[in-house]
Amino acid sequence: MSSSELRNFNEKRLRINKIGMMTLGGWAIGNIAVSGFSLRNASGSNKHFHQMNVYWNAVNLAWPVSDITEL
């Protein structure tokens, strides 16, 4: 593989990674919003489900944020 082919391959890989991280971040924000809103009226196991969903998606949101900010 030549140097230019390797550079092109890497650029494509980085674009795909960025799209994936943006998708994961958007999905996480949506899940946090829906479950956060649903927590207002939830009780019992439904409340625990929405709490878990918010926490899990906070972790999912941390990945794209750290990728964007390149910590």
C-alpha cells in the first residue's frame, strides 16, 4: 500500500468514525431526553428502567464528547 493510499484509507476511516460518534451522541441525547422526561411520572420498575437508561446514555454520550474534544 502506497503512502497516498494509506493516507486516503485513514481519512476515510476517520470520517466514518466521526459519523459513528455523532450518531451515538445524538442517540444518547435522545434517550436521555425521553427517559429524563419519562422519569417525572414513572414509579417502580419503570422508574428504575428510565434511571438506568439515563445513566447508560450518559456513558454513551461521554464517548463522542471525548472524541470531539480529543481529551
